Amino acid sequence: MAEASRSSAYAIVMWSTLGGFLSSAITGAVAYSIQRLLPAGFLGHAASAQLSNAPEALFIFMATLAIPLLETLIGTMAPVELGRAFRAGNLVCIVLAASVFAVGHFLNGGVGHAVASAVGGAIFALAYLAFRSGGTIPAIAASWICHGTNNLFVILLWSKVMP
């Protein structure tokens, strides 16, 4: 039993981290395209703009651990579990979660940011659903790790590419 738990935890960390890198690549490409193809300012500012004056360690903690956990609970778990309660299929649950992410990031960053965040929200919901059969805790962990990895990659790469 302990061996199964270790391999399950390993699978969650491995696949969720990979999902976070994939999410960052896709959402970054969407945001980059929006920034290059549409009028200036359409992308909007980053959701983390309010943290830009925080000390670097606090910024990284908030952007990769604390906020992704909160957003996982509100933007992924709540809509997915609501959808599941109404016997919605996985695609509907993913669309619900992506929509919540889009609205939240629209309010915080504009239309372009909402579009890019909807893509990330869909990937985070997919990570949640991939591990949901093991219960809500593994599902939350998978989505949280995926989201935190995405944000870390955004901080390390995309923030350097896109001002």
C-alpha cells in the first residue's frame, strides 16, 4: 500500500509538473500572439501586477504556491465539482473551470489576459480530472502543482520575453 501511494504521489508530481510546463508554453504563445497581432494594450497587465512591488521571495511564494492554491480551490475544484454534482461530462467541467479562470483574469487583467488564462484554466482542470478518481486531495494537488509550475515558468521565461 505504501508503494502504491509513493508511485501515485510521484505520478501526480511528474505529470502535473509536465502539465504546468505545457500550460505555460501554450498560454504564453497565446498571450504572445495576442500582444503581436492585436492593438496595443489588448493583452492587459499580468494578474500578478499587484505583487510587483513585493520582495522577490514573497512574490515567488505568492505567485507559485499561495495564489495557485486559492485559484485551484475557487477556479478549478469548485466549478469541476459543481459540474460533477450535476453529472456533467468532463468537457463541460473543463469549460466551466476555464470560464471561471477567464472571468477572474479578465477582471484582473483585461480581455487578452482572460483568453490566455482560459487556456491555462482548461489545462489545470484537465490535471484535476486526471487524478480525480483518487479523490479530491490528489486532484487538488495535481491542479495546484500544474498551476504553480505554470506560474514559475511564466515568471522565469515569459516575463522576460513579454514586457
